[in-house]
Amino acid sequence: MILPLLKGLILTLKRFFNPYAVVTMRYPEERPKLASRFRGLPELQIGKDGRERCIACGLCARVCPSQCIYVEGATDEATQRRYPKIYELDAFRCIFCGFCEEACPVRAVMLRDTFELSTDHSKAIFDKAQLMDYSRKRNITI
Amino acid sequence: MKTINIIIDDKPITVPEGTNIFQAALDNGIYIPGLCYHPRLSQFGGCRLCMVEVTERRTGHRFACAHPVSEGMMVKVNTPKVVRYRRSVMEYLLAHHELSCPTCDKSGECGLQDITHELSLAPSRFHAVRMNAPIVRDNPVLELNRNRCVLCGRCVSACKEIEGVGAIDFQKRGIQTYIGTAFDKPLECSFCGSCLSVCPTGSWQDRTFAFRGRAWELKKTQTICPYCAVGCTIILNTKSAPARLEEGMETVRRVTSDDRLGINEGNLCIKGRFGYGFIHAEERIKTPLLRKNGELCPVTWDEALGHVSERFQQIISEHGGRAIAGIGSEKGTNEDNYLFQKFCRSVLGTNTIDNLANMRSPSLNSLIYQSVTYGFTATSLREIEVANTLFFFGADVTEAHPVIGNMARKAVRMNGANLIVANVRRVTFRSAAKNDIRLQYSFGSQVEFIHALIKTILDEKLVDLKRVEQSADNLNELLSGLDNFSGENASQLTGIPPEAMRKAAAVLTKPGHCCIICGKDIEEDPLAEDIIKALMNLCALINAAYNTDTGYGKVSLLFSRSHNNTQGVNDMGVVPGFLPGYIDINDVSHKEKIERVWGTSLSSDIFQKESASIFDCALQGKLRGIYIMGANPVIHYPNGKEVLDALRKIDFLVVQDTFLTETARLANIVLPVVTFAEKEGTFTNMGMTVQRLNRAIQPVGDAKPDWQIICELARRMGSAYSYTSPKDILNEIESIVPIYSGINYDRLKRKEFYWVSSVLGRNKPIKYTFTRIRSKSLDVKRNTGFPLALLTGVSLNHQGAFSQHSKVLRSVAPACHVEINKKDAKEMNIQSGDTVVVESPQKKITLQAKVTDKVPDGVVFVSEDYEWIPVNLLRNGEYTFVKISRETG
């Protein structure tokens, strides 16, 4: 009867003193190592021309199960191309399912590793500029 | 009609003879893929997708759209061979296709996309080069992207057959074929958008929509167009945005049409399809405005309505109710107008109410009602489509009522209808009629023209006079009146050769249904009453000859009305002479009923008709206040100066409108009202068809529907109305207005109400009595100083404040032109595009000249529908003469 208890305790103590088996981390001093397929905030990607890649097709808004995306298309006067005049994401509603990324025909929405999204009610809605800023900081153009 | 029984996919079907397999399947809910066939257009057979297998009778693989049904036919839509064929055709169609669905506005309602899904096509086996033709954007309305075109030819047929323009066609041949204009010139057409509505792919695009929504995001609300009097059913496509955005809750993104809905069968004109910009225009009045220290300042509804009721009560107590006048709206709903006249008559206690249509042509209402009782009036606009002869008298349908033009072309196409167009000007009306007679009578000779027609009919013995005598009284009066009126005489007066007159008379008296459309030029002529009476004589003459015992004639008359509810505002009794439903104001027997329903007693001086017009009264100092609901008399009354003087003279002016019009700028208080998109109610079109509006969006700003404002005013003035919706008002109209009895608000959702039919269903048409019209001495006195007669009329691209504030219409037609005959222009050394000064004894205005042979010499034409061009300031109510000079400096 006492043997299984000791067995368990040994395992516990092993883990307790093993520096390589630590599950918790000292966040935020220590940063987590995210999986390559981690789904963070859907970010708007920036194209080679420095503008948003998004063409305002509205498929992300359509496919979104929590209906957190609102897209308003318009014509760009200079190039006559379709672009999103408004692209808004309600971060409180987003469930990070990644459907928008999957639906996007031009790879303009990508869920990368942004997960630090704590905010209050007044800032819950991310507009186009904010969503693009994340990409801009990464300095990646597609 | 002979019917034929066939079986499609094991479903037995009965269809009329001559139907093709595609239409038969379509009517019975069986889907056959196809891109080029369209029920409203002639068969083309270009897309090759509608292949079916016929297994019984004429066996083999057939194209459904090109093959008529025959008795006992058995059709299989989806056999493996057919599907394989269809897939390969689609593969070819898609080989060069742009595949830009994510950015294409058609995506979601695209025929090509649907069939691709239906056949679950995989990526193409061909490695074809995608086309890269430049997108044609040569006008502000339509955009043509040839890369998406499948050459189905629908737009070509629609432009030719429906609109009669033929602006686009196939260019070049073989693999180089494309849709375009001749010599690739900029598109020059009426911009009706038929090409856009029939295009199965995204080749034609609406530039006013311009990526502002996706097909699946749009909510569609069926309602009635707010422009002309045809009353087309339009579909407002709205999209809702989150409330936090500037765009507001819900906005109208585009207007579409539906082939199956409304009297227009999916046809619209430029105003209806692209002129919706005013709904969200920045210039809309969003709060009530009150004049304080000479400036209109925004105030709350409470303050505004309090002020209005206070001032009205003050005027009533000091000068009596008759010191207030009311002007109803040609754009408002029947309910708004009914309530307006009820408010004026019962709460304000005045009968000095009127509307601008009645002021422009005072005799028209009683004449129209007379023609209804004689059974001449068309029961609906559909009578145009079934007519065998069409007679446009003084009507410029291409400009005024484009969709009536489409209906007429349908009559020509389907029934081989004959066409007579009689006008002072050489109006444009394109049709393929076999008998296409154009008559251009000289200015001011309309009565003589009709008399000449009657005389020709009598001389040529085209009607049986014995039968005429049986069905109408007083024929001798007509005959004796025309005794000393000879053919030569007539042709001298009217400028029409006798042969043309004979041809027209022969066509008019041909057996079959004849539809006469009496235009605005006639109705607003100073001699309108005589002309229309003469026209009714003509109708009776032709009618009687073919009359059967049913009492229904073969002639139907249609009177042009200018605005969407010009008919309704008169039906609702916003006129001094009639209570609602054309009941004479002096008819005291009806007073009791009205008093019982309204629950008030009307003062007896209500039942005295004021002989002078509202503006005369105001100038004479009889009026203290005027209440204007949705009208802009400063621009639309034929004598602009008189209105300005009158409105400046009175103490208190209330204007209820959507925009700050020229009239509203003079007001003491302006109340903002909603547009058609934001309210419910009913409109009555010029075919006397009552149709229902549906609300598509929330009111913009603080605007309210007219009826709510009137209810609120009535409550503040001590007689509360108990209406909660337009439905309650229509129920009261149903009970009190004889011509509208039987109307039901809920039923209107499904089916329109035809009041002429309902009147004729209850009362048999009365026997016609010919009247003798003595032609008055022509009022055409040309002054040497002012040699040119001024003719005003309508314009296709504009109508009132609505089009003025629609950016798209402004960009299509930015400037008002004065049309001058080539001969006159040469004498005055004026070229097209010159800036000229048009001067009448009253006023002068500066316009651009357009040299044309549309107007006869000695006449100039200016459209009065450009709201910002005050043409009426030139006029003085009668025939106006002007002189034109080049602008100096």
C-alpha cells in the first residue's frame, strides 16, 4: 500500500528537481516558444507595393463563424483596383479558428503568433491600420 | 391557344405551342444550365450549354433554347453524354476567363460561377493564355470588362430590342470577336443599364456600386421608383454596417430589378437604376430648421413643431383658417397626401390647397375622371404591351417615361404594333415598327391636328357612322363643327401633308387595340382643355365604330403624369375643386359622410372653391401662411417670379422636404422628411395602378415620414389622429374614397390595385356625348423683339431635387442645353456648345446651346427638369417667347 505512494512521490520529486521538465515559465520575462502552426491574431499582410494585400472580397467575413470581421470594399481611385476601405476585426469575438486565413484567395490574412491581445472594451475593435501594423513590424512582404 | 404535352425528366408538362424546351423547363422549375437564353430577349443560341437529349419525337441531342416543343416529346436534361458535353463547353468558356471572382462584383450571382459549381469543374486541362483586354471605362455609369465576356449576346439583344438603341454590338470576327461600340467610340446611349441586368457574367459592371458590397451581403427590398410616373418596381440592395462606423446602420448600395416583379418586367431607366445617390446625399436636411435672425438654425422636433402649431393657431384666430394655404406633394405617398388634405381641411379649416400638377394643368383632373367614366382610360400600363396601334400625341416617351418606350417596343416586337408619333418636335423614338408614322405639327396647332384627323376619318369613311350614332350622342354637333374645315386648310395650319394624315387615320382605325398616350406638351398647353376634349372626340369616334356590347372600347387613353405620385396626389383630393376621389367640393351630400369618418364638422366656407390660385391669393394679401409639403414651386411653377413674390409676401412659410430646395430656403421653418427608401405607403402611377412601397433603411438623421409630422401637428393643434402606420390611413382611404374602395394594404404586397378597373367593374361606362370645340384664335403672337417660342419639357437624366443630388446623374448630364433649330442657329451664328443668353420679357438665363433638327424653326426647347436652372423664371404661364443672343464677354 505504501509502495505505490512512494513510487508516485519519487516521480514527483524527480520532476520537481529536474530543470528540463519545467512546464511553467516566467512570463513575460521569458517568452514562450510557439508551435509553427500557432494561431494568433489574424493579421493583414502587406504586399510588395507596400499596401495591403487584401482585395476586399469579403470571403473571410462570410466564412467567419463568430462574425467578427467587417469588410467594406471600395475602388482605389489611382489604380481602379478593389481595396478594403474598412477592415475591422472584433478581437473580443474572434475565436482564432483560422477559417479566414483558409478562405483568403490572396493570402492577405494570416494568423501569426500575436497573442498578447489584452485590451479593454473601447479598443476591442482592430481596424485596418492596426492589423497591418503587426505585419509591418515583422517586415515581411508577400 | 393550343397547348402541348411533353415530359421533361419524367415530369409531365403542358405548355403553349411554340415554346422552346428551355422556357418550358424554366416555367416548370426544371433547371437547364444556359447563359445566352433570356426570356425577354430573342433566342440566340450562342453559349451551347443548354444541350439536352430528346428521347421521343425528334430524337437526338438538341439545344433546349433553340428547339420548340412538340406533342409527346420526352426530354432528358442530365444524361451522362449531355453532362460530358456540357462540361467540355464550360471548360472552353473558362479557358480564357479571367477568374477574378474575388474582385468581381458579379461573384455570388454569376451565371458562369453557378454552372461551374453545378458541374463541379476541376481546374482546366488547357493551358490557355488569360485575356488581358483593357477595361473600358468611358462613362460614369457602366464599365465593360471584356476578359469576363462569354459572348452570349444578351447585352446586344437587350440594347437593340428592349431599349431600341443598338449602341453595342459584336465587333470583329472569329476568335477576335468582342462586344463593343462601333469604331470603339465612347458608349453613347441612354444608360438604361439593360446590358448590366441581363449580363450572365461580370462583363458589364455598375460603376456606381463599385465594390461596395458583395452579392451575398446585400439585403434586397422591393419598392417603387421615386422618379417618373411609370411606377417601376425597383429592388434596393442595402448593406448594414456596424453602427459605430460613419457609414451608419444600413445604406443603399445599388438598385437592381427583377424580371418577374412589377409592371416594368425588369426594365429600368438611368434615373431608376443609377439615380439613388440622393438617399445618402450630404445635402439632406437632417434636423428641423427654424429661422432665427434671418438664418435657418437647427432645432429639435419639439421646438419646431411647437412653433408651427403656435403660429398656425395664431393665424387661425386672427385671420381665420382661410388665410392658410397648403401645397401637396407629387412625390409623397397617397397616405401622406390624404392626411395633408385632411389636416388642412379639418384642422386648419382651409380649402386653399393644391398641388403643382393641378396648378400647371387645372382642367386635367376632371378630364381624366370624365374619360374614366366614359371607359376610355387604360386600366393599366400593360395595355401598351398588348396594343396593336400606339399613338404618342405630344409625348416624348424616350425622355419622359423611358420604360413606357420599352413597353411600346415590346408591343411592336410581339404584336407587330403600328406606331404614330405626333409632336411639335421631332422626338427620338427608336422602334422597328412596320408602320412607323412621324407627324410634326406646327407649334400651337394641336386642336387643328386632331380635328384634321377626325375630318380625315370621316371623309375617308373609315368608321361606320351609324354605329357611332348608336353609341354616342350628339354626332351632328361634331360633324357641323367640322363643316368648313377642309384638308388643305388643315395641312396649311398643322404643316402636315394630307397623305400623311390619311395614312395616320387609316392606321388609327385599323381593327385591334389602340393605345393613345397623351403627353405633357398637351396637358400643360394653355389650350389643354380643348385639345384633350378634341382627343376624346377622336377616341369616341374610333371607339364607337368597333364597340361591342361589352361596353369596353378598343381605344385606351393614357395621360402622362410627371412625377411618381402626381396621379395619387390628385386622387387624394389635394386640389381645391375635389374632395378625395374626385368628389365635387360643392357636393354637400358627401359632406356628411366625410364629417362622420373624420369625426369633425367642417366649416361651410370649406365648400367654397377659391377661384384664384394660391399664389394669386398670396399676392392679393389674402394669405398669411403657406404650408408646403414636398414641393418646390419656386422652380416648378410655370411662373417663377410670381411664386417668389408671393412667398416673400406672406408671413409664415412651412416647408417639409428632404432637401433645402429654393422654396425651403425662403421658409420660416423647414421640417426634414424621409425619402421613399425610408418609408412605407403607396404610390399611384399614370396607369392608375396603386403600388406599395417597402421600407429598406432606417430614416437618415432626424427625418420623419410626412404622415407622422402631420399627425404630430394635428395632436398639438387639438385634434389627435389615431394612426399608427400608413396601413391605418389606407384603411380610412378605402372607406371614404370611392375610387379606392376595395384596396387592401396587405394584399398590395402581392398584387397591385387598379382603380380604373375597380371603378369600371362597379359602374358601366356612360354614353359619350360629342362636344363641339371651337378653335380659339391661336395665342401664338410672335413679338418682334422675342421671335422664338419657348417650349419646355422633360429630361431623361434629371427630375427635380432627387436627381440634382445624385452625383452619378449629375456627371452623366452636367449641363442643361437650349435646343435651337439649325436654321435659326445659322441666322444667329450660334454653334453647338456656345454659351448663349436666353431672354424673355421676364428674365434672362445663360445656357449652353445645342444645335439640332429636333426642334422646328422658330421654337427653342429647354428642359425644365434641371433643378438648378430656373427655366420657369422665363415663363409667365402662357406661351412664352424669347430671344437668344451669344454671351458677350
